[in-house]
Amino acid sequence: MLSPDEKRFYDENGYLLIKELIPLDRIRQAAKEIENIHARMAESAPESVHISWETFDDPTRPRRILQLMHSELVSPALDRTLRSDAMLDVVESLIGPDISLYHSKLLLKAARHGTAIPWHQDYAYWKQDDNQPLMVNCQLAIDPATRENGCIEFIPGSHKWGLQEHERAQRAFGVFLSGYHPREDATPVEMEPGDGVFFPSLVIHGSAANTSKKDRRMNTFAYNVTGNNMSQCREILRGKGA
């Protein structure tokens, strides 16, 4: 569970980095399971897995995945991780004991090709008539995440501003506040494999393009309070009905 200082930091800033959240052997297994996933999914993707692809002006470029929804279906190691005590103990500290899985997705910011993710609040995607912004994310590092390869960035304290007006476009990550651009009030969160950063659905975040020679593979696990629009949840992990 989180310490009082950790919980206080999260409440004040809207994010919390937990070093060495998941053991490296589990991370290495996940990395092995998603090896060559761009080519494998381009050839034959399971119907239950939903993929958004990078768009390139050059049609000769090999296809690269922007995000892959339901990543627990392509990686048993990620499936074990999303329901592990290490993960759920932190989530319980943040949203209580009744926890459901909202989604699990790979964010595959390919070397040199991975585009920027615009500034946004997740609740702008998730808002329904029958839910509240109670959900929490954990972004887990599979590769090192640095400023050069587009690590996640947060606007500290922005989760207290309420839901902002977002623009909408017909593309992946089509709900956004503005295109990614450097902000003086942003805090980059660099991570090592196995580190996890937790954040609520109202904090403003985004990331720059990957200009490095190495991939930046991350997985985001999104958790909801059971009963907070359960129609959008995949399974109960703790608490009611577990």
C-alpha cells in the first residue's frame, strides 16, 4: 500500500512514480511475448485485439502500431501483471477495494517513427452519463522511457481543474486539448523497465515523438471502481463479486 507521503504527492500533483513496481523477469517475459509484434499483427491480428496504426506520408514504410487495445490477450505476462498484488495494492490505495479492469493497452512508440501524443485528459474519452472520473491508470515501462524517446509528461495539479473542453478529430487519439508542444509547466517522467506511474483520469498529459534509435514500449492498465459504469469494464479484479 502507499505511504502517507506517496498518497499526499499523488493527491497534490496528479501522478505518482513507483520504482521497480514489477520484477524485471516479468518485464523481460512481456518483451519476449511482444517481440516483432508490428509485423505479426500486420499479417494476422486476432479479432478481439483492436489496433490503431501510425499514419505515414511514405507508403513504403513498414507498418507500425500506435496502440494495441486488449494487450492482455497477446501477452500472458501482461495479463498476470494487471491482476498482480503489486499492481492492485497501489490501485486499492487510490480508488478503494472494489476494482474492475477498464482496459489494458500497449503503447508502441517505435524508434524514429513513433509520433507525439497530444495533451489530453483521459476522462474526455471515458465520460458517460452514468460514470464519474474515478478511474486510475498505471503506465508500466517495458523499455527505458526518456525525453528523447517520448516519455510521458504531466501538468502537475491539473487534475484539480475539472474536465476541459477538448477538440475532436477522426483519428487515433482523436480527443485532445491541443497537439503536443513543449510546455513550461510540464513534468517529464523518465522510467526504467519495471517502473510504473499512476495517474487519475483528469490529469493533463501527453508525450513527444520518439526521435531516438530505440523503441519505447509501454503498457497502460486502466482500472475503474466497480459499479462506475460497469458496462465499460472487462472483469472484476477485487472486491464486489470477486
